[in-house]
Amino acid sequence: MLKITVLSLSMLLLSSCVLTKVVTVPMRVGGAIISVIPGVGDGIDAAIDETADVIDAIPI
């Protein structure tokens, strides 16, 4: 029973959704923090969000 549970949990953690979220969530948080910089912050935040969207779309 333990082997089945471990196998199920590892399959869940290794799914593409979890892997891409591990990468993109810190990117989005960093973009949100950078967006408070007057003038250039919004442009940088938009570029980071577009990059994170592309990473989310990668079929792993």
C-alpha cells in the first residue's frame, strides 16, 4: 500500500502543471514586486508575465 501511495504522489508532483508552476510562480511574484518601480516597472512586469505564460504553455 505504501508503494502505491508513494507512486501516486510522485506522479502528481511530476506532472507538467506542478513543474511549470514551480518555475512561473516565483517569476510572477518577482514581476509584481518590480512593477512598483515608477516608469519602467510595468513594462518589465508585462515582459515577465508573457514569459511565464509561454513557460506555462510548454507541454512537458
